[in-house]
Amino acid sequence: MDLSINLLRDRTTAAFLGLLLAVALLRLVELRISKRHQKEMAARGAAKIDEPKFRWMVPQHWKSLFCGVPLFCGWLRQCLASF
């Protein structure tokens, strides 16, 4: 019984990490598309607006999503395992 629970947990962890990796790759693709659109708009005469808070939002988003979520899930697993 215990072996099957550990096997399921390992598969779930692998699936979760795979999903997290897929989200990270998708986010990188989105950033490339965004940069391309910015260049196209600049070529058509659009002016870029300086948004000083935005440059801090991006790393914070990455940290919370790709560091915080796995840490929280590990903590949650520890809490649920104690019941």
C-alpha cells in the first residue's frame, strides 16, 4: 500500500514539474512575441511609455510563480502527510 502511494506521489510531482516547465516555456514565448510587437509598433511610430514599476513586476511574478508555487506545494504535502 505504501509503495503505491509513493509511486503516485512521484508521478504527481513529475506531472506538476512538467506543467510548471511548460508554463515557463510558454511565458518565454509570450515575451518574445511581446518584444516583436513592440518593435513593429515602434517602426510604425508608436512611442514607448516608461513604466518604472513594470520592470519590478516581471521578476516578482517569475519568482512567485516558479519558486513560490513549488515551495508551497511541498509545504502543503508535508502538512497533509501529517494527518
